[in-house]
Amino acid sequence: MQEFTRKTFLPFSLPGIDEKDISGVIEVLKSGWITTGPKCDAFEKAFAAYVGAPHACALTSATAGMHLVLLALGLKPGDEVITSSMTWVSTVNMIELCGARPVFVDIDRSTLMITADRIAPLISKRTRAMVPVHYAGAPADMDPIRELAKKHNIVLIEDAAHAAGTEYKGQRVGKTGLSIFSFHPIKNMTTGEGGMVVSEDQELVDRVRRLKFHGLAKDAWQRYSRKGSVVMEVTEPGFKYNLTDIQASLGLTQLEKLDRFNERRKELVAIYDELFKSVEEVRPIGRPAYPHKHTHHLYIVQVDIDRAGMSRDEFVDQLKARNIGVGIHFRAAHLHEYYAKQGRYPRGSLPETERASDRIMSLPLFPGMTANDVRDVVLAIKDVVRAGRTP
Ligand SMILES: *Cc1c(COP(=O)(O)O)cnc(C)c1O
């Protein structure tokens, strides 16, 4: 018997858009320059300054960033890229589309992240890159991973889609190395759609900049302005992955709010943590023991499917019936039809990833939520557990 239902649907995520975001976009629309231009330039500089990196290139998505970074590495068929299967499948798609092979590392049961000791045995002569994921707002344990990369001369690409503002041992993700951020609407800040490649490596960022816009030289966007030259040269074939100034304007005003957004997420998480002390069937995932600043991109819990007496998918349906929105981050990449059919990673090959993939769900968490919303989520979870026990 269902006893608890909210009157209105609580979405799992909502972007935090205010009047300043809106008036900024309107200003760009009225300015006469709406595609890549001065706002994009300013957004790249502001974001690079925020993370403390010297170079940044804005793109249409983090997926586009991953595509171009992998292409810039010049991957050949047979090359291997080590990553987690507990990630958004776009990373794996991009590895595949570059003709390389994804090699999956199983994850830590508590944090759901890959670790250097699990990566080490999978390094081969064909390994060209590794893509650790900073998961749910926590940083991966980078020191030992960086050491491994250096020792074997492997390129390290940090998937920082969840990590805008995250710190590892006192340093912001993105400050060193090569990181890719996402500004999809569910992320901690948004441009509608968008991404950013951030790196110390100027040559690489310049290459990404050319590849994102037809393979044209650096300031190609200026070709219709007074300053630009109308004569442009393609130096290599490229894509059309440039962010517009409409989006970049959102990026600038959202970035101003990012620290406040992340603080609010932290407050909401403290309420969740307290309330989950009295729930045994559904438990939050672990947080790293090393020094870090978590930005709580997602509040992920695992359903104890034996104790709850139902599958995670049934649990999610029951929560939705109680007007609580839920996400799944993620269904393991290797279990998606295309990758499963390849047969390289059959079920059973990545036990911890599969265990999590079958049990995790992401609960509503966004800056505009109230403490009462958090209470409603936990009340609904307790109600699902109670109803599941009633024969
Ligand atoms: C969202 C996400 C991406 C992709 O970001 P897009 O901007 O949507 O392309 C990549 N990796 C992870 C872990 C993500 O959550």
C-alpha cells in the first residue's frame, strides 16, 4: 500500500537559471553577433582562470571535446584507451569512432571510480591514453594515476564532466594536465549544451581549436568582422563543434554562480546524509578518503536489492509513482547493446561495475531544491521499502 505521494513531480535535476542569465542572452541576441565571438573568448578565459589552467577551448559538448582530443592524439586502429565502463557511454563511443579500442578497468566498490592499482595490469604496448572519470563531483585519486601515465608515457585525459569546482589535494581539477568539462543542463553549471577542453598544453588546445572549426586557422570566427580576414585556409579537415556566443553568455553568468551552486548542493547533501542514517535498504555511495573538495554533482545511492526485495528498476518506477524523479549514472557502457554484441566484455567480466550498474540511482539534487524536497525523497524511499515488505 502506497502511503506517501508528493503533490507535484520533483525532477531529478533542474538548471539554475536567473534573470542575469536571461538578460545576458537577450543582450547577445540584440548585439548582432550571435555565433562564436567575443563572449566565447571571454568565457574561455574566465573558465581557464577559474580552474587555474593556462589554455581552454569551448565546444558544443564534452563529447565533441573528447572526440577532438582523441583525434589530436592520432589514434590508430589497434591502439587502446583505458577507461571506466561506469561512465557516460559517449567517451566509449568516441574511442570506438576513432578506430581505437576501449579497455575497461573495474571500479572501486565504494567510490565507483577506477584506481591506479586496477589500471596497472591492463597497460600494454598499445595503450595510448587513459580516461579516468571524476565521479559524481568527487575527484579520482590522481597522484598514483599520474605516476602510472608518466612511467608508461601514456596521455592522461581527465573526464571532468562532473567536476566543475572539484578539488583534489587542494588543487582544482583542470589546473594541471588535460581535462574535459561539460555544460549539459544537468551539470553543476550549464550553457544549454557545451563543453570545455582545458590544458597546460598550448599546442594541443590550438589543434583542438582548429579541428572544432573546419580546420581553419585560429581566429577564423572573425572572418566576417572588421578585424578578420575573409580569406581563410583549411590546414586540415575539421568539424563544426564551435560554441555560440548565446551559449557562452550563459556560461559566463553561470560561472559567477558556480561556487554558490556548489555550496547549496553541499547543504542539501548534508540533509540527505543525516536522513539516510535511518535507511538500511538504500545507502549512499562512498566518498574518497584522500583530501578533496566534493562538488556533489550527483547524490548516488545503491539499492540493496536483496533487502528491498525488488530490482533497482522496480524501485525507480515506485519512486516515480510517488512523484520523485530519478536518474541512473550510469548503466555500464559495456552492457549497452552495441558493446555487448562485440563480446569483448560479456556480463561477468567487470563484476564491480555490473554490481553498481544494477543497483545505483541518482536522487534529485539541484541548487533550487528545498530541505522539504529532500525530506520528501527520503520519505518516498522509506514508503517504497515499506510497501515492498507488505505481502
Ligand atoms: C555528461 C557527461 C559527459 C558528456 O558530456 P556532454 O557535454 O553531454 O557531451 C561525459 N562524461 C560524463 C561522465 C558525463 O557525465
